[in-house]
Amino acid sequence: MTPATGVIPQTPAARLKWALRDGWTVAHRDLSHWAHQPGQIVAGLIFPIVFIILFGYVFGSGMIVPGDGDYIDFLMAGLFAQTMAFGIGETMVAVNTDAEKGITDRFRSLPMAQSATRDLFGNAGASPGGSWIAENAMMMAIVWPLLIVVVTLPLAVRRYQSLSR
């Protein structure tokens, strides 16, 4: 379902304003859901705090980093990555719930910017053609781990070399 072509702004500046306004509408909807379900916010904040206390102060005293490094530096980077990974899971559940309830279809039927509907690579369960990720699963299985290694390996090597000086 695409919006009527007469409604889509023609200039790039007007399209950007349109996409930002529609994105804010969807974000405002999500924020209002958080206001009605504060347990999600509390759980999302308590999880990293509990793990920092548990691994940083309870188990952290037994950890020794070679080169007189600080264990907390390594712990925080790992916990940031873990928190982001769990946040991705929560986002996937929210997108799936919206698709099952028909909310995404309602957004698509409105004269709304496509970038505002949280459908970046397609939704394999809702779209008949499947998603880009589902169609290119083997490439994603190779590209994502490779991308993670390319980004994190130089940072880890630089950090390790700075510890040995």
C-alpha cells in the first residue's frame, strides 16, 4: 500500500521535513507506550546496573588484567555490547507485535514516509516477497561477523598494545 503520489512532497527539503515529522509521530507513539508501561523502562535500566554490580564488584575483585590494566574498562565495553544486543531483541519483538496487530499496515496505508514505519529491510512475516535479510541469509551470516571483526579487532589490538607499554 503506497500513499497517493499527489501527497508526497517534491523537493528534497520538503521530503526530509515530511520524513522527520512522520518519524517523530512514530517515536511519540512509542514513548507514549513507555509511559503506560513503565516496567519496560525499569527492566531496561536495571539489567545493566545489576550486571555492572555483579561482574564489576562481586566477581571483579578476582579478575586480573595483564599489563596492570583495569578490568572495569573491559567489562563496560562488553556490557554495552550485551545491552545493545538485548535491546535489538526487544525492538524485534515490538516490530513483530506491530505487524501482527496490523499497525504497520495502517501506517503504510497512510500518506506517510516509508522510513518512519520501522521496515528497514522488509518484514519477512508480513510482506509476501520476504525480506532482504531472509533472501540473503548466507551473505548476512558472512558479512555481519566479518564487519564486527573489522571494527573491533583494531580497537582491541590498539588497547592491548597500550596496556603493554
